Amino acid sequence: MAQSIPFGARSTADQVLAGVDLTRKRMVVTGCCSGIGLETMKALVANGAHVIGLAQTLEDAQAACDAAGTWSTPIGCDFADFDSIGSAADSICDLPGPLDAIIMTTELGNLRGRYGIELQCIVEYIGHFALVNRLADRVRSNSGRIVMVCSDISVNHSPAEYVACDDPGSRHFYGPLVSYGRAKSANAIYAKELSRRLAPRGVSVNSFDSGAIRDVRLNEDEGWTRRLIGLVARLFTKSAAQRAATAALLAASPQVAGISGENWSNCQITDANPLLTDEILAKRLWETSEQIVFAIRAANRIGLQAAARERAVADRHSLAGVAD
């Protein structure tokens, strides 16, 4: 039972997987080049899993895989680029065998908005929605797991109508914290709805709070007050290995086998926020997300066709010049 899980806020990814044999397990980890993603991948590989690591560029993914160990495969995937997402999904599907887990962590890379949609909505949610839905059929029935990163603070800073992606361009609601909250809330609601849809196959889907990151930098140029604040802040924040503990637990620990549709924090189930139990909102979010993905893919196809026509015209002009 979840109540007996002996881990908490200070546990690390290695600790929650101590003694767990993951030999012959195949798992996908996004955002593998740093933070939660890198620490999760390292812990999984250390226990015998073959991890497919996704990062914004193939070079970043390769560097992370080199750091994690032999049993890893690098794939480039820029979540701000749907062509890149499609190519990554194709590469994963081309690999033999089912997936035992998909762990989606954050990788905020390219800082430009695309497709008329606010950047954080694309990278933090829509891109992950598109990739997971492409790979869901490859997840092993009766034991497979999908893990989505979210944030406990997100719902408090994101109106329900905004969470549903009714305003993907952020024209009516905008602010960095609001946009971040909308994307993270959407991840948690999506995970809840996905858990309902995959329940007949016995695939577990959960979301987890990533926790506060320990990124306070101290140097000699800072005043003593700022340095003191930084030192105190470290007492209430987590290292990357600690932030990855819940992800590793949900992805691979036998202690949470069969638990699905929950939101987690510090390796424990948290009280459900009302938004996470709103099935009407969840279905609306899913439908809107599908429409956005379809529109983006259609726009990409039109763009490719236009580019092909331009090349054909240029080739004809070039041939005509040669003939003359």
C-alpha cells in the first residue's frame, strides 16, 4: 500500500530503487541531459534497465547516455518542434520490444513560440501529450507505467478555463508563473485522464510534483544578506537526485505496482486537487489538445508541400537557364 512506502522528501532516486532488478526492462526518459531526467536515467541504468534518453539535441542526449552508462540509447527530441517529436517517436517505435515505462520530465529548451501557441504550453505539455499518445500502444500491458511531471503550486496559479488550453496563445491570461502553472496542471489532468483510458490494459499512469530545485548560486560578489538567504534556502530545496526520487519510484519500484491515477509528492500520494477529479475538464483538455496537435501537423504538411513546390519551380528555372 502507498501508506507504507518508506521514502520521503530527502530520499534519492538510487535509494528508492535499491535492490530492484531492472534487467531486460526498457524505459524512455525525456529531458535526460540534466536535473530530474539525468538522475532518473542514471538510477534506472544502474539497476539494469535499458533507457532510451531524449534530450533537445542528439549531442545532449549522447552526453547524458555516456554519463549514465552502457545500457542507454540517445535520441534527439526538441519538444518545441513537432517534426522532431515525430522523428523521435518513429525512432523509438523502430526499436524492438515493448516499453516498460515512459518518464516525462521537463526540458525547456528553445525559447521561441511556434504555431501561434505560447511556448510553455508546447514544451511543457502539448509536446509531451503528442509523444506519449504516439507511444502508448508500445507500453507493456498489465505492468507498464507512464509518469508525468507536474507541480503542486501549478493549480493555484492557473484558472480552470486556462488549463483546458482554450487559450493556447495566452492572449487572455499571461504571466510566466500562470503559463507554467497551466502547463503543469494540464500534465496532471492529462495523466489522470490517460490512466482512465489505459486502465483496461493494466497500464499505470501517475503524475508527480517535481519539487523546488536547489539552484541557488553563491559567490564572493554577493552581499552577506543574499548569501545567508541562499544558505537557508538550501535547507528547504532538493538536490536533483532527491527531486528524481518520486519519478524513479513510480517508474520502477514494485512498491507502487498497480497504483494509477494519483498525484504524488515526496514519494507519497497527495490529496487530490478538485481540478484533477473533474472528468469533464479532463475530456475537454484531451479534445482540445488533439485538435492542437492535428492543426500543427496539418500546418507542417502544408509547409512541406509549399517548400517542395518552391524547389520544383527553382529546378525548372535552373534547367531552363542551362538549356538557354
